[in-house]
Amino acid sequence: MHIQHQHLRMYRKRSPLLQSDVAHVLGLQDYSIVSRWEQGERRPSIDMLLVYHFLFDMPVETLFGEQKGDFSEAVTGRIKSLLEELRSSSADRKTAKRILFLELVLNKINSTSHE
């Protein structure tokens, strides 16, 4: 998981909270773990990232910026593959709904990746 660790520190520093405050909210005994996350020495847990998201209104996209592009490419490829499979199968109502849903997801991914 590639996290934009410099953003973690930047968002926290914009607030009046200390690393020890964040550690307390996370239920950690020692703030040095938070320091290591902010310096990029350790990978933060999903829980920790959600705390930054909630405390500092940090966009989830900022937290996962580097890997978002790689992930969306992989997901897009698998969705296209599934769409081909579904389109070549029997065309019943459930399948049509699945195809429509996947097409909408694909359009959403494509529109957000161009922003």
C-alpha cells in the first residue's frame, strides 16, 4: 500500500492536534507510531487512515493517491472481461441488469480518472 505519507503530516499540522492526540484517538500507547507513519517509515493501518479522514476531513483519494491509478486500471480490465463474458451468455433480465450496472461503474471509473 503506497500512502502519501507527507499528506498525513500536512493535514494534522493544519489542525491544533498533536501526534499524541491522534495516537490517543487511535487507542495507541505511544505517539511514536504516528510519527513513523507521517515520516513514511511505517505503513499505517486502514483504521489509522480512517481516523485521519474523519479528524482532518482528509479525502480518501489523497490517502491512496499513488495506487488509485494502478488499481483502477486493473479493475477496469477485469470489468471489461466480465462484460464480454456476460454479453456472450444468455440474455435474461438479471444479466441485463448486471451488464448495465457494470457499464455504469466503468463510466464512473473512466470519468474520475480523467479529473
